[in-house]
Amino acid sequence: IYAGASSSQFHTMWGAPLIIILFAIDCNKRLAPMSRVLPYQDAVEIDSAGVDTSSFTDDFYIDPIRKGDALPESKPSLA
């Protein structure tokens, strides 16, 4: 059943996305600038905490295929 452009369903259908878009714009204007910076004192405290890097490897973030560690072949199942 076509309710028409003056029905409450039509306005609700357009109202919800508009509210979400306005909320996203508001969040980006108010919160994004603050989330892009770290206060100097916080950075000093983080650096002075000392992170244990003994378990890190130099090639941790390298693609296994590029390293030569080929992944095992898997056959698709028909289950």
C-alpha cells in the first residue's frame, strides 16, 4: 500500500538517516580534533614507562608469503 509523501512513515524513513548524518558531523567537528593530538606530558609518561621489546621480531608485520613461509594448501569442502 502506497502511503504517500505526506505520511509519517515517509518522514521517519528520511528522519533517521538525517539524524545519524548530523550526529556524525557533530562528532567529527567536536571530537576529531581532540583525538588527533596527545598532550606532551602524557607522551613523556608513556615513554618513561619502558616497553619490553624483547619478544618483538623484526619481521613480525611482513606478509608470510613474502617471507617465503607459504600457507598450507586447503581444499574447499562441500559440506
